[in-house]
Amino acid sequence: MTSLSDIPPTVTVLISGGFELAYRRAIPNFEQETGIKIETRSGASQGTGPKTIRYQLDHGAEVDVVILSNEGLHELIGAGLIAEGSIAELATAPLAAAVQTGAPKSDVSSVAALTQTLLDARLVVMPGSTSGLFIQREILPALSVADRVRLKVYPRGTDSAAALAAGEADLALGPISELVNIPGIEPVGALPDAVQLVQTFSAATVATAKNPDLAKRLIAFLQSDKAEAAVRKVGMEPLGSGRGSAA
């Protein structure tokens, strides 16, 4: 018979797509090193509807740690959902474009090239979170193509990547970390500096966390050199201990 002492302690994480691939690479090492079990749930950094992190927390999700874009995190802080002093910046990721594997490599290397690529695309897909909001509100109007690009917005970056892999679209836009090492798609480059958004992804303890001490250990691990290789593997720049400052 299993006793309570035999059950490993658990930390519940609610994470957006931008840092998730790096996180998934790093977590097995943390669990093996500490004996702490990680339960992972997914949500969008920003946007509307039940798939967002904010909606899930507002509707009673029991979570210890959130990992998301700083834009989304600031909304959670404003709503009083984050424990004071618990925020830690983890990594940055620029916006990039991807095509279906084997398709011609679209040119996004300059503003003019990006503009033409967007206009030529049968369908452009993107997440409806922080990156997608920026693309719709800032990039497309700046390029004067907001009403001329055929686009579809999905709740999550995983959804838009899946649509591209299935051949439903010609181009996917989003953080580079959501477009690498995904079967069926391949990145073609970062967006030009003039229309670039380099997102910062951070971790924080939820104000109602049941295991705040364990949450702190997990966040420290994700900031440490032990997670750096996983972060760099997905095209992100680490901002852990000694490399960045807290949000």
C-alpha cells in the first residue's frame, strides 16, 4: 500500500507556447535531480477565451507557476494573481516566419520582401496571443497591408504550426521558439528589425500557489546554467542568473 510519504511532491505549471519547447527539454533533468514531479498545463499569454492563462486562473485553476510573455504577465500582476517578488525573466525570442517542410523558402529578410511574401501567401497563420496581437495591430498596418493579407488567427502557436504543417497555409508567423523542431515546418528567418518584436518570457509564482517553495526551486532551475542548452536549442537567448534582470 502506498503511503503519503511515497508520493512525490508536485509543482503545477501553466505555460504559454513561447517557452514551452525549451521547458519540455529541461524539465526531465529537473525531475530527476530533485524528485519533484511537474504537472504541466498549457495556455496563451494573452487574448480572449478559455485557452488563455488569465481565464484559467480567473476560473479557479490550481497552479503554482506560470510561464508566459512579459506582456501577459503584466496583466496577471495587475489582477493581483502573482506572488510579490517571485518574477524571473528566463529568455527572449524574436518573431520569425516558417513554411511547410519542402516548400520554397519565403523571403522575409527585408521590409519590402516581407511585404511581398505576405501579399503572395495563400494564407498566413499566427497565434492569437502576444505575437499575433503585435502582428495584427503593429506590423500589418505599418506595411499598409492590414486589409490585403489573407490570415487566420489560432488560439495557440501550436495550432497555427499544425495548420502550416498540414498544408492549410503558406506561412506561419510567431516567436522563433514556436517554429523550430516542429515536424512538417521549417523556419525561414527572423522578421526585419523595423517590424520586429523580441519577446521576453518570464516565470512567476501564483499568489495562491500550494507549493511556493517548490515553485521557487523550479524557477531557479529554469534560470540556471542547467537549462541554458535547452533554451538555446530552440533559438532563444537565455536571461538567467547573471545574464538578465528580473521583470
